[in-house]
Amino acid sequence: MKLKILFFVFFIQMLSAQTEELEKNLCFVKWHKSYWIGGDCQPNFYSMPVSYGHWVIFYPNGTTKVSDGPRPYFGEWKFDPKRKMLITVDRKGLNQNKIVRLTEAEFVYRTIKPGGEVTYGLKKIE
């Protein structure tokens, strides 16, 4: 029984550490959507300049600011550490995004769209 309790405490601490690391790397950074990979497995690069759109900012209070054109809009986000999922809600609806890689300079996630699975690569904007 003590072993189960110790394991549970360790597991909770591990999830908490993952959440803190995610927030440290993810929040207060402007992320530019630089490419996406769809069913053809070939990278497709966004041609719009960063100043026009295709960026997102995540805030620690669970809100986002998103731009995919000239007018930014707001949404919400939360992290599910058990599934390593970033769940976002914005004007396009609910998205469940599997985190593939998150570093200080790069954020890669995978999501399911009507046409299939899509992977997005974002770069930190200085």
C-alpha cells in the first residue's frame, strides 16, 4: 500500500513538473506558424510575413491571442499532462493538439482535421 501511495505522489509531482515546464516554454512567447505537413508528408511553408498573421501567444491564465490574418482574435487553452495534449478553443472551435516537441525555440504539434492528420511547426518570434 505504501508503495502505491509513493508511486501516486511521484506521478503527481511528475505531471506538475511537466505542466510547469510547458508553461515556461510556451507562455508569453509569440509563436509563428512556419510550416504544416498534411497527408502528402511534404512540408508546406506559410508565405505570409509574421507581421500579417499566422502567430499565436499563450498566456498563463489560459487565454490565447491568435492571428491568421490582419485582425487577431482571442481564445482559450489548457494542458492535459496525462495525454500530452494542448486543448484550444477559439473561433474555429475545439482542437485537441498532441504535443510532438516543445523547446524554447520550436513548438511542433499534431492535430486531426476533416481531411486527416496535420502537423504544425511554429518558431519563436524574437
